[in-house]
Amino acid sequence: MPLSEIFAPQRRQPVFFLLMFVLGSLLMFGFLKYVMLPETQKITIYSTVKPLKAESSSDHFSTLDTAETSMKIAEAITGWAQNPVFRQQIQDKAGLKIKNFKRKLSARKQNRLNVFWTLNLNPPYIQHQDKIIEAFTEVFSENWSEFNKNNAAPFALTPLQIYSEKREIPILYIILASLIAGKILAFASIYLKDLLNNKVSFSTQIKSVFPSSPMLMVPEEVGAHDEALLERFISTFQSPRLVGTFPKAEKHFSVAPSDALHEAIDTPILLVRLGDTSLRELTNLKAIFGDKLGLVVFEK
């Protein structure tokens, strides 16, 4: 299919295309900005595990390499992020019900002894970040104290270091993505509109119904066409009779009902308009007249 024909529906229905383009762009902008790619607040909480002097050298922990033991402690701490009870304690302490909190809270171990906690908050939880951080700190300290209680080989944590940063996709990127999506939606809407109404969108569809029938393509609108060219095409047929396949044809041409044609004498000339003529009607006319006819196709 020629590239020019792919864009033909856009040229035929510029107002509808523009309307769907604006509507699609606005909807996509709202979806990307507030649903898919909203502003988020990334909170990073950092601490390091450090061993203290053991009370008894016979203790299990004292028999292990200090760095290896610290690493195991760090791994244990990062596992708290997967504990639903731990997450629920934070929400209860903050007095909030955080949707999908499991996806917003994560932890990882880095370089054996360092532990990084990450909180990704999106609206409407950004405004409660101070409350959430305070709740996390309290719950974390309580769990750490319980974990380290009565331990003959205790460990300590460095004070929690907290860093908060706003993460946001540049508005220009969202606008560009919205405009591209809006244009795609506008094209799809025109094609879908023709498809649902069983209308002919491309000349290739007509050729598939009438593969051997001569076809004159008229780029102008009905009424603004080159009448001399149309007359020259029609005059090449014996006893031509115009048959309209769209309502506007009757206003500009003297058309005859399909059942008024004399099959042995008259040659039907089908007046077709892309986006207006029904594909079903062309199929029915093919069943009546076969391929012994002419086609005048208005592109607009």
C-alpha cells in the first residue's frame, strides 16, 4: 500500500482527526503524569553493621570470622523488608494505610556490612513522608533491639542516615510522548470508525473487490472535481450509466438505480467515495454486475 494512501483517511476527515488528536493527547498526558509516571519521593536510609566485643569467646558468633558474621547480620536485616508484620508495624505506627506498601519498601545489602533501605512514595503519601520516616525509624530500632537482646556477641548499627529526593520525569518528555500517542490514537480512531461502519478506507479494498475493473482516482472532493477528466473517463465506456454508492453522489450527478440498468446494453459506472461508501454495497454490486463496469473513486 502506498504511503500516501495510508494517510488518506487523515486528509479526508481533518476535523475528526484533530479532535481525536487533541483528546487523545490530553488523556495520555493525564494518564502518564498522574497514573503511569507520577512524581515520587525516594527516601534512602543507610546504616552499617559493626561488631562489638563478645562477652564469651565460646559463643557461636565469636567462632566465626567477624566480617562474615557482620555480613550475615546485614542479610538478616534486609530480610525484614519482606516481612508483612514489619511493614504493618510501620503503617500502624504512622497511622496510615499505604496501598501496595510491599512494592514501596525495599532493602539491599552492599559491600557486606552496609544496608540500604529505600522508600518510594507517590501521591498522596508524599505529604506524610516525615510521619512514615519517623515510624520506620521507631519500628526498625525496636526490631533491632529485640534481635540484639541478650546476645553474647552483640552487634551495633551506625546511626541511620536519611536522604530524601524528588524523582520526576521531565514534563517535556511526557508532552512529547502524549503528542505521539495522541497522533497514533487519532489515526487508529479514523480506521476503527470506518471499520465499525463497514466503510471503504483505501483504494486497495476496492481493487480487491473489482481486480480487473478500470478505476479513476479523483483527489478532489465531490463537486470540486475536474469535470473534463471525469467526462473523458466515462466516455470510454459503451452506454455508461452512473450508479451512486454514497448519499452525496445524487446531489452532483444524475445517477440511476442499479435495477434500472439494462445488463446487455448499459455499462455501470460506480461512483465511490472513500470513508463513505459501504464495502458491503460494493460486494453486492459485484455480485450483480461482475467486473464489467467502471469505478470513479473520490478520495475526499
